[in-house]
Amino acid sequence: QLRRLIEAAPCARSRVAIALGAYTAMRVEDIRLLRAPAPDLTEGWLAAFIHKSKIFDFKVISGGLEDEMRSYLRWLYAHGPVRADDYLIPGYPPSNRSAAYLDDVDPSRPMSKHALYARYGEARDRAGLPYMKQERWHTLRRSSARLFFELASNRGYDMALRMTQAFLNHASQATT
């Protein structure tokens, strides 16, 4: 279902944002504030500031995320030069916030939470996935964490829980 959700995204920016959420379980705030030089596809990691924990972390770029990132970066660079202080997922220019302007970018502004929530909802509807009451971006984070836990569980419950705790940048296992 995560793959269907990614593929149903209405534009390149929302597609890469949903892919980042699915593959890294990052919070929407951390994804929207990533800077353009954050991904290092050669080394296979993404430098991210985790705002809730107030720490820098390096997220692994898996094969599926790497493909999404390469495709997205081609799209981003086709829209003009990208500076080190630009946002990886740029917002809309102030005068062009309607759906008709999905490809307009303002790299000096991050995409808003509201816009990402709306694009996530559009992708969910287009993918034919059910809507659960109060579902938002955090559902993507929980789904990703659950998949990660299940894959790690072959190392035992305690180890899987600790690995998932680190994956989510949780300070306590109780939170995980």
C-alpha cells in the first residue's frame, strides 16, 4: 500500500515527500525543512535535523528511496539552479498556491504542512486507500515503523523494539 500511495502522489514534490515519509518514517516537519544538499546518493544517506529531538541524524537511503530521490532531483534541477540554502521540497510562490500551479516552485520557501497534508490526502484518495478518522501524515510514520519492526523482529522482540526506537529517533522505548 505504501508503494501505491507514493505512485498516486499528485506532483513530484509530494511524491518525494511521501517516499521520504515511507522509507525513513520522518515527521512531516523534518521532511519539509530538509535543505537541498541533504541527500548524498553516492554514500546512501540523508542528513536531517530532527526538530522534536533537536539532533542531527543520518537516514539511510534505501534502493527504493534512491530511485525516488534521483527522479525527483532531476525534476528539481530542471526548474533552475539549486543553492545550498534552498529547500529540498520547495514551496509555492506566494501568488500561485492553487492546484493549477503544482509545478511552480519557490526554493527559498519550504512547502507548508497544510500543502503536504492536502497532497497526502489526494494521494491516499487516488490510490484508493481507506480514510481513517483523524488520519494524517503521522499514519505514514506509524505504518513505516510497523513494517520496520516486523522486518527486524527476526532478531528477537527486544532487538526489534530497540532498532525501531532508533529508526524513529525516540528517546524512550515506551514511546515506541
